[in-house]
Amino acid sequence: MAKPTKSKSAQTSSLNPPTNLSQSIRDYLSQNPNSMPKDVVAALKAKGVLVAPGLVGLIKHSMKRGARNSAGKAIKRATVAAKAVGRPKAGGVNRSQAIRDYMKQNPGAKPKQI
């Protein structure tokens, strides 16, 4: 049976304890936001943390996407709140239900009366 091996991106130096690779990348990118993935790999390798350029690119892309999503979520919350104005609260009676209730109480009512 073959012995399981660690992937190249999960290796760390034996001198340093294992670190969270993604967090190491985020920390470096927060200090150097315009650096390219190969620059990040080289800088982290000097610190004893081996990461793959693909992982760096993925983390960098997700950091940019996270900033856009937070702005989009704020807009969406404001839009939903604006649409909810004038609506009955959950469990309340909406207009359709009010018509049904009126028709039960007044079975002979005409459309103009409702």
C-alpha cells in the first residue's frame, strides 16, 4: 500500500510549526496588495512556507470578490427593506386574505362592494 504524501502546497519548514497557508497568504497580500502570485510564493518561501501559485491566485481573487460582495449585500439589504415598506409583517393579513375573509362574512357581496 502506498504511503500518503503531503501535497507541495501543504509543506512547511521543519523549523517552523505548521501554519495556516491561506492566512499566511492573506497576511502577505494585505501588506502587499499589488504583488503577483509568484512574488508571494517567493516571499513566503523565504519565510519557510511553501505554497502553490494557484493557491495564491485563488486567495487573491477571493479577497477582491469579498470586497465586492459586501457592497452588493448592503445594496440588496437596502432594496429589500425599501420593498418591505407597507407590507404586513409575517403572520399578518395581506389584501387577498382580507378579501377572502370579507367574502366569508358577506357571501352575497358583489365585486364593487368588496
